[in-house]
Amino acid sequence: MALNPLRKTLGPLGVRSVETSSAFSIEAEAELARFRARRDELQRNVRRGELTPKVARRLAAETAAEIRQSLSQQSVGFSAVPRSFLDRLAEVASTRERSRDSASLESLQRETNRLLRDSLIEQQLRNREEEFKGQAYLRPVAGGVPAPSLDSLLRFHEIATLARDEAAREWARRQLEAYRPMAPDPDDQRQIDLVCDRPDRVNPRLVGRYLEQLDGGSTDDLEAFAEHALAAHDANACVAAFMLARNAPEGASLGWVRRVLNGLDRFPDAALVTLRAWEAEARAEESEVARAEADRIAMIIEAEAAMPALQAPSDADLERASRVEGMPLAGPDEPIGLVMGRRGFTPEEFSVLGAKATEEHDASMDLGSNP
């Protein structure tokens, strides 16, 4: 049996709290500090004979239960990111859904043309597959079945791009995506991701690369990237711009962050769908981490509320405390000495003195600012 009966429960919570930092830790630690101040006050009252240990423990348990309930309520749905990001995503998605239901004739025609174009490309992929393989596949020198290589696929994609052959470009993209797991070099994988980038699809690897390159960038660089993403209607760039705006410490107070939020209606559908899923997942994870932190702090508070070492003072202790309180206060530079003739400040007197000094300082500042 462990010496600390709470070790089995507190251990996993503590490990998770350390591994996954959360902004909720600041609020939880503040509640812990508030409880400890209350506990110290109850212990002083017991030493003075104003409370019995039983009453002090009951009051401490009530405070612990109140803090547990408060932390539990605060941790539900907690997120360090303002809710305006989630609300704005939901608003734009709802607006786009309504506009899709009541689409105009022109928009229906555009959607029909897009579907016909995709269908034509798929038909060409089936009919011209042997032609594409003949240009991109290479036969080994020693003989055997022709197979593609990374260089041959990249060269074929470049030729198809210059010729504006959409079917050949799409075939090269699909071949490169299938070849990516066989490319161990990270540079080759990044090159494949760039070649296979589609404006209407989200590639998490490209989004991560954008975030890595712009991490710690200046405000001008972030603003220029956000403007480029909105102008290009590129799904990956738009998702990265939103993530950068979401993680900005200043939040919506920055102009480029507000422009990203206001420009959500210009994001591609794939970007909006991905962002809504990622935002919901991130907020659920943050709430779960906050609940774990709330449970950890609450269990620490409940363990400290037991105060097992607290004992009622003896008559001699009460007499000595009364004698010390009757002594005059020592001056700021006056030593108390081994034989006490003066006493120091109690915590209550010290807090009152600090508050009085703060008020006097504020009053002097007001007088100095108003000659």
C-alpha cells in the first residue's frame, strides 16, 4: 500500500498536466492559492483558541467543495481561444449552406460545369492511362516490368503543366501521391506535397509547413500571407492563415486577424469544413485537459483540507499567544531581540499595513499629477 493513498489517482493527473500545458492552469493555481490562504487563516484561528480543530476542518472541507464545484464549472467547454473564432466559422458555414439551398441559376450552371469538367477528366484518365504510362514509366536496364520513378513522374507533371493538360496533371498527382510512402527522404516528400497541392483540397502536411515557416514571423509577414491566402482562394493557405490568427496572443485586436475573420466567407468549402472539424476537436481536447487539471487541483485541496496535524492549543500556548499580542509593535528598523519586549506584525496587521501604504502611494501620485 502506498504511503500516500492519493498517489494512484494524482499520479496520472499530474503527469498529464505536465505533458499537456493548459491556460486553465493559471486559474486552477489561483484557486489553490485562495484555498491555502483560507486554510492558513483557519489554522491561526485554531491556535488562538477561536475555533476548534473540528470546526476548522469542516470549514476547510466546505471551501474545498465550493472550489471543486467552481473549477468543474469553469473547465466545461474551456478554451483559451476566444469563442468568436468558432462562432464566426459556424456563421459563415450556415450562411453558405443557406445560399447553396437557394442557389441562383448562374451558380447552378457553374456547379454543373465543374461536375462535367471533373467527369471529363475521369473519362480521359481511363482512356489515356496507357499513353501516360508510356511517357512516365521507365523500363529497367536489366529488363523487367516498366515502373515509375520520382524524377520521371515530376518531369511528366512539369510537361503536363506547361501543356495545360489537366488530365495528365491529375494522373501525375495521383501517381506521386501513391509514390510518397516509398520516398524516405523528407525533401522528396515535401516536393511531392507541393506538386500535389490542389487549391480546393486541404493537405495537413502543407498546412503544417506554412505554420512552421511563419512561426514567430513579423506582423507584416503574417498580414501579407493572410492577404495572399484570401486573394488566391487556396484551401491550404486559408487554413494556415486561420490557424495563425487563432494562435495570435493579441487575438482579434490585430488588424490582420480581423481581416481573416471577416474574410471567412471567401474561404473554399474544403477549408471551412476542415476548420470546423479541427476547431471542435481542439476545443474538446482543451476542455478535457482543463477538467483533468481541475480534478488534480481539487484533489490536492481536499487532501490539504483534512489538516491531519492540526491540534487544539494548550492553555500554556494560549497564555503565551495572549502575552505576545499584548506587547507593543516593533518599529521597521527595531530588532526584537532574544528576550521579546516587542512583537512583529501578524498577517492581518501586515496586510492592513500594505493596503494603507498602497492607498497613500496612490494619493501621492494623484496629488503629483494634479498640481
